[in-house]
Amino acid sequence: MELQTLTYLVVGATFALYIGIAIWARAGSTKDFYVAGGGVHPVTNGMATAADWMSAASFISMAGLISNMGYGGGLFLMGWTGGYVLMACLLAPYLRKFGKFTVPAFIADRYYSKTAAAVAVICLLVMSITYIIGQMTGVGVTFSRFLGVTNETGIYLGMGIVFCYAVFGGMKGITYTQVAQYCVLISAYTIPAIFISFQLTGIPLPQLGLGGTLAGTDTTLLARLDQVVTDIGFGQYTTSVAGSTLNMFVYTISLMIGTAGLPHVIIRFFTVPTVAAARSSAGWALVFIAILYTTAPAVAAMARYNLISTVHPNVLTGEQLVVQDGGLVYDQRPDWMQRWEVTGLLRWEDKNNDGRIQYYNDRNPAMAERAAAVGWAGNELTVNADIIVLANPEIALLPNWVIALVAAGGVAAALSTAAGLLLAISSAFSHDLLKKIFMPTLSEKGELMAGKIAMAFSIVLAGWLGLNPPGFAAGTVALAFGIAACSIFPALMMGIFNKKMNKEGAIAGMIAGLIVTLFYVFAHKGIFFVKGTEYLGLIGGANSFFGITPEAFGTIGALVNFGTAYVVSKITPACPEHITHMVEDVRTPRGSKAIDGAH
């Protein structure tokens, strides 16, 4: 069957499944809407949590980033998985026992302040909206390539599907839809990896194939890949680090504590009936997450190897690149290149007018000198990291049904996280702002309606941001984690483990951490201007703070948050005694409060 037709059938079938589940599991109460009634089985919740947490960044971008960066890309694996363990061990059980199903609700009670709750809502909204840009971008990329529609049409379709199952189903509909989405995305990720691992190494398990020997040779895949990438002027794949080691360290920490502070994942631990079930579901989620995260390095390495061998096949024989090879003749490029060129995510520029594709690191002086000796004028191929996973089956010439499955998986990953973020935004508005601050007498029916309206509005906003991304859209997912790291995570940690932390300290800390981080990010992205001059110049140039990139600055923002909160708490009135006792009770492993969100 033709690829286009098959893709429509596979993606259409998954959409029908999602909408059907939403109709079956529609929310009839605020408890259903916010926490799926609180009775989800731990294994089911673990699978839904995995889908909620593994966004388009995990499915589409992560392997691409590792493929481009090599060893240094491991920071995404370490940061995101480490952060989930941090959340599961240090935050989720205590928050679950506290009994408040949103982060702002916990902060409101723990810090005995509506102002603190309002600041937490602002931090949550900034983080969630930033994060959701990446999801809508992922939807647009996947649709535009595989369904033959424009990026804009793809985003509109994604908005419509999310609207159907998120607005009507709430957390109940989202939970069971995410279970289906997990099954789709994990199949779409692992099946191509199994095919490609077997092709290259004869080992069907990608995790073992990564360290295996290339078929027909006595050389391991990673050893040959190191040779191939150095032949074209890049650093060794297994040792390269982008930027400084310090930046890699703080970037990892930012992703880790940012993950631990994600409100749309934290709320998932309230959908199970007990604290013990919350711990169990956290363990199951880690198992389901590990399947994809242990496969990603193999996907990245094998995709990089296949890409280079397509453009410069002679590097596979060990011949020195620019002596024997003029590059792939452009008019003879494979079909997959032609298809991806249409999206603009793969581009070729014939700099020396020889009609061939030269792909190498022209920033490497030695490589540039070798290339110039044979008439090359610079690297001519630009490959966006976001296409690596999606194009991988096409590069490896896998069957059309595998390619169609990958398309469905990419959409599932983006939509599952988008739905979780939208619910977090909706609950922050309807429950934490409207019900708890501005309209305390609002009925349950009115709150449920407000939540659905807020979610519908959020979907429209998310779609608009996807269609009109801000100037700093690149790296938005990492920035979102940085925002969670600098604002939400410290407030939660101090709320649980520092019984003397008062409301003034928490408020000052969240504001300080958020402002410092956003200033550094916006300044480096050229958003601020003073008399026509970028504000960047006033802080000393790009990555001026010890070489730390904006995406990694959440760690510094978190330190500012902790430090500010500590200092302010020492010079302001002490925390009330009943709050101290409440914190001690939360940290004592006994029982669990009912999950109703009420005081």
C-alpha cells in the first residue's frame, strides 16, 4: 500500500481510538476532571504517567540531539530520568499524603498565603505555556511530513483532537487516552530500532546492538562511528561534549530538578487511591520510561551512522574522505531526502557548484583545509535534529507500515504531554485562582465548567503559539524545565523538608528565581532592546556567566531561589506553629488524606 494512504489509515485509527476513549471516560465531576476519581490502578497510572512525561522532546528530539552531540547528549538522559527518580522519591509521596492535587494548592496551604498561591500559578503558567510550544511544534512537524499537509493544518488537527478528549474527559479521559498513546509511541519507537539494530549488527535488541559488532566486520558499531565522524571533521562520538564540562553539569541539574517540579506530572500521583499506590505507580512509570530511554542512545548512534553512510559511503571502507569521495550526487539522492526537503528541516546548498552533497564540519580548521584542497567550499547539508527519529526508518529503507507507525507515535507523544499540560493550566485557573482566591463560593458544577472553558482557551493559545512561536522557540522544552527548576521545585522542597520556611521567604524565592532566569534567557535570545541595542551587550556577551547556556541557567535560578528564601525567612516573622506541625505530619509515613482539594 502507498505510504501516504497507509499513514492516513494508521494515524486516523489512533485518533478514532483516542476520541472513543474520551467519550467512554468523560468526566462528570471535578474529582473526575482533576484526578480521574482518584481510583486509577498503579500499573495503569504508571503507563499514563510515562506517556504524560515522555513528550515530543523525548520521542522526536532527544535521539536527534544525542545523534548530533554524541556523548554530551547524554545530559538529556541523565537529567530527565534522574529528575523523575527525584520526583518519585522526594516529592510525590509527601505531596500525595498532603492531599492537595495541584501544586498551587499545596503552596497555598503550606505557606498559608493566597499570594504565594498566585505566584505559584504564574510560575506554573509560564512554564506550561513555554513547554507546550514544543509539543505543538512537534505536532506540526509530524503532520507536515507524513500527512502531506501544511504545518499550520497539522497544528489545527492536533488542537481538534486534544480538544475532544481533554475538554470532555478531563483527567479521567486523559489518563486512559495516555495509556493508549503510550502503547502507540513505544511501539513506534522500538520496532524501527529493532529492525535497524538487526540490519547493522545482527542483534535485534537495540540496547545490546549499540555495543555490538557491525555485521560482516570485526569492528564495533561505536568504534566505526567514532572513525566516521572524525573523518568528516567532528569530535569522537563517544567522547564529545558540547561546550564546557561545567555547562554540561548545570544543564543536567537543571533538567533534573526541573523534571521534579513539573506540575502536570506531579498531579498524576493523585489519581491513585493511596500513598502506597502512588509509590507503586512511580516505579511502574520508571519501568515504562526506561524502555524508550535505554533505546534512545542506540537510535541516535545508528541514525548518525546511516545518515553519514548515505552521503559519504566511502567512509565506511576507511578511505580518507576528501581524497576519494566527492559526495553524493544531488540528483541521485534517495527518496527520503526529497520528502524531507519539502518540510524545510533538511536543506542542501551547492556552495561549490559541483552538483554533489558535501557533509562535513567546516568549522574544524584541519578539515576545512583538507576540503578546500579538493575544491569544497563549506558544509552543504543542514539536518534538523528533530527529523532523526522520524526519518530513521526511511533512511534504513524499512517497510511503509513501520514509517506510518512512527508518524502515529510522534503525534501520540506530542498530544499526550500537551493534554497533561493543558490540564495543569486549566486546574491552575479554575481551581487555584477562581475557586480558591476570587470566587470561593463557586459550585462544583460552576468550577467544572470553568475548568473546561479554561482548557478550551488554553488549547487555542497553545495552537496560536505553535503557529506563531516566539523568537526564542528553539530549545523551548529545555527552557520550560529551567523555569520549573528555578521557581516551583525549590518551593516544593523547602515546603516539605524545611518546616521553618515562611510565606515571605517562599514568595521572594520564587519571584527572584524566575526573574533571574528569564532575564538571562531573554537577554541571550535578543528579546530585550535598549535604544536599538540588544540587552545582551550589557551582560557581557553570549553565555557570559561562566559559559552557561540559557537552557542550563535554571540551576543558577534555583540557587538564587533557595538563597533568597533563606535570607528573607530569617528577617521576617517566623512560620506559625500549626504549619510546623502540619509539615511534620506530612513527613511521617502514616495514612493519607482524602483527595478533594478542600481545606
